[in-house]
Amino acid sequence: MTTFMAPRVRYKKTASFATGLSGYQHIALIVGGPADLAHAPFGAVLRKRMKAQAVTAKPGTSFLTEAPDEAGTALAVGFADETLSPFARLELARSLTRFRPGVAKVALLAPGLEGRAQQEALRALVRSVYAQAPLPSWQAGRAHAVPASVDVYGADNDDAALRASALGNHLARALSVLPGNELGPAQYVKRVRKLATENGWRLRFLDEKRLAALGAGAFLAVTRTRAVGSGIVHLRYTPRKASKPPVALVGKGICFDTGGVNLKPARHMYGMHEDMAGSAVALGTLSALARLRVPFRVDCYLAIAENAIGPSSYRPNEVVRAADGTTIEVVHTDAEGRMVLADTLVLASRERPGLIIDYATLTGACVYALGTRMTGVFTNRPALIPHLIEAGRASGERVWPFPLEDDYSADLKSDIADIKQCTLEGEADHILAALFLKRFIAHDPTWIHLDLSAARHKGGLGAIATDITGFGVDFTLALLADPAFTW
């Protein structure tokens, strides 16, 4: 798997610089308006060329040109003011940091801006640079335009949280891009073991034999086709001194999803190696939190399996029993994600964390409701909804809440079991899936469910230029860093 090939970032508190900033091959700057270009390198040239090309300096606008020097230094200027959202600022920064192959040294600036506006602009630029670290690729001769060094002028200090978040996001994307023949369950578990050893995390692996002993019939229904290596990985980061209740991160890790006996058509099966994105986000989030040495224990549960098809595949109308004793009537075998998560949530709840966050590419209904620009969010604590929306806004990973009203549960009433897995109609399936998962949360922890409708977006989102977004890592870090958010 590709390592995080990020440039060396140097933070320079001074905002002063030579007019030409010689030695750089790319200079990216965000300013509030044309007047700020007076403080920018090649500012007079930029203003003259913008005027000649009738460029309107409105928030979100970018202008790209070359400096009048021998090196042909790339100049990229963007305009931002207080009306520009963090998401739009990240999109702007991404447009300013598209480097040509061979670029070795980059300067990032926010001339004319002061205080918070300046720092937010610089953070957006740095985040967009980090996001360009290459992902695994099998294309011969592919060149990656990643600079060796980046100088950030006017930054307060080295931003450890920003780098940790970027590293976690890159890990999530790098895993998600791997094809099924390189990331089957056994290969996935092997990679996770290596990460655990490198980072000093405790690891416990519950294979199918151990899950059978625990009565995890919902998980084992999906894995009956015997995909080698299937099971639940439990990772743990423990701080030296904990000052907050433990947090549990739970991720759906279906390495490939055929739909089972309710076989997907080709159009919907293509790309199903990415159905493990939720587990990759959980793992990336754990990595970031451990790197930041957060003062609370973090447990991470990865439900790793495949939804394959074969003579022993589970079928509609079967009744299986989850680890907490709940009986489930199987309705549709392509709703396997909620099956593996049910038992995983039971096990996570038994450790009595204060907060459980689960991540899953769970339903097409959430994509139909929101598209792929935002992710659906659910919680058993309605009072937290404003905090969830704000964490999405602040991180640039936008979420939108859906209800968990009890009357929806009537649709999951079974005549032969405690609960139906889903309905055949598919109406409000994202809500029904969340209600299904909620049933397996014990001891009433704070619970947040992310239905990752934005796990893939054509052309990328925010700072991320790849279709696979790694959505969820930045959001979670922003949420947990919010002093007003408690669990």
C-alpha cells in the first residue's frame, strides 16, 4: 500500500517575503480582494492580467497564470471572504494547488488577510497539498506531482492536528482504492495487524470460530460462503491518563459485495470493492486520534467480510440470531452491511464506551436522498444535531441529519422473528437501516451513525481531488475537538 508521500511543510510566522519569492515553482495565495494583491508577489502583474481578462474577484474565484520570470513560476490566486464556507474554501484551495509534474518547491500565502481569516486560508491550502499524496496505482509510468517542500508564510505554528487528519484520510482512501484481489478479508486483516504493530495498538481478532462461540449469527450468516479471513478486528489505543470516557469506532468492512443470492446487476456491482470504506474511515480516524494522543481510550472495530455467492449463501426468509439474542428475519441478502454491523455493535456496546460512532456505505437510499456531496447522519441524542451539522460545516465534510422516530420501526415488524432485516420496498431504507442498527446498541451510550453517501464523489470533494473521498475522518476529528461536544 502506498505510504503517505507528503511534502516537508515549513511554517514561517513572518508574512513578509521577497517580491518575487525566487526559487519556487508554484506560488498559491488566497486574498480577500484585489486590494490585497498589493501585498502579494507579482501583485501588479496579477492585477494587470486579471483586468485584461475581465476576471471578477468574487469569493470562490480563482485565477491562474505564470510569473514573468525565467522559470515560468505558476501563480495561482483565489479570492475568499467571510461569506465563503469552509467547504468552498477547501474547494478553492484545491483549485490553487494543482501542481505540474516536476514542481519541487511551493509557497503558500494569504497576503492582506489577518487573524482568523489568514489562518483559515492557510489551513485550507496546506490541507489541499496534503491531499495530493498519491494513492496506490497500477498505471505504468504515472507521474505524481507532489512537491518536495512547502513553505507556509504567516502561519501561527505547525498544525499537528491538520497533518494527523490528513494522514488518517489518506490511509482510508489508500485502503479503499485497493481492488478485491489485493484486499480480501485475509489480506485486510494482515495489513491491519502490521499497522497495529507499528503503532503499538492492542489487537484482538475474532475469527468465525470465536464469533460462533459468541453467538454472532448475523455476522456469520453473511460469511457462510467461507471467505478466508473474515472476522471482527478489535483495535485499542490507550492513553497514559484518560480524562474522558472511551470512544468506540465501528466500520463496515465488506471487501466485495456481490449482493449475495439477491445478486446485484453489473452496474451496481462495479466498484463494490469500496464497500469496506466505512472500516477504512474508522481505521484512519483511530490512526489520527492516536497520533494526536487524545486523552481517552479509543476502541476500533472492523467488521471484515465479503458478501459472496455460493451453495451455502444465506437466503431470504431465513431467521438468524445475533449475539445479543435478537432474532432477525432475512429479507434481502444485499442488506448485508447491517447484518455484520449488528453483531459488531453488540460487541462494542459490551465494553460500555461513552460514545459509539459507526461508519458504513450502507444504503442507496441515502445517496438518493442527498446525492454524493453530503453524508447522512443519525443519532440517539437529538440535542447533538446542531453539533453534528457544525462539525460537518467546520471540517468541510458536510453531513445532514435524518430522523430516528419510533413509528418507522413498524416497517421492520416481523411475523416470525424479533425484527426484519429490511423491507423489499426500500422506502426510507436509510432510516430503517439506522433503526435496525440502533436495536443492537446496549447500555445507552451516545451513538452516531454515518451512512457514507459521500464516500465516493466524481471529481472529489473539498480538499480531496480523488473520487474516493475518505469522508468521515476530518468530520470526526472536528466533532471530538469541539469543546461544546460531550459524551
